[in-house]
Amino acid sequence: MPSYALNFYNPAVADQLRTGRKTATIRLGDKSAKYRKGMIVTVLCGARYGHRERIFDAVIDKVEVKPLGELSPREIEHDNPLLKRVDELQHFLSQLYNREVSESDIVTVIRFSQIVNS
């Protein structure tokens, strides 16, 4: 059983994860010390400090740290299929983190793949 987790608090994300439309997460700040390529993590969805649902186990394929303004539309879409542009993600992250986020803020792009049993 993996000892690390990727937690998602928005219940709408669970469906995106299950259908494979969400294959990355973009987190504010440098998370490269916590998440590394090749790590096995449990992907969880549910309320903070509440019950969480185990969606699947995953392997981390890539961890990249860069300014928000340098994200490509493809990177953004892997995180949220409903967003395509930096300004849209900037607004979304500002709401999520409850503070103003700028294009110069550092983010970590964590790409992951579901582990399936064959």
C-alpha cells in the first residue's frame, strides 16, 4: 500500500480521475521534495478533514517546477479539462488557495498514470 497520497478536495474531480480526463495536478509552490518521478501514490478524493474515497493507485511520471505563466495549454488541460489558458488557471488557483495568484508564482506540475491490475 502506498504511503503517499494525492488528495483532491473537489468531488467533481473524482469523475475526471476515473475517466482518465485528469492526468495531472498543478499545485502552488515547489512540491518536488515531496513528490518524485517513479513514486507510487494513492489518489484520494473527499472533503478536507473528512471522509475520502480511494480512486486508484498511481505512479508519478513527471514532476516539473516552473512559474505559472510558463505553463502550456496542454499542461493546464491535463490538470483541468475545462481550462486551457494561464489566466483561467490563475483565477482557479486564486479561488482554491484563497489568495491572489500571479503568473510569476511557482507551481509544480505532477503528471501521474493510474496503475491497473491485469
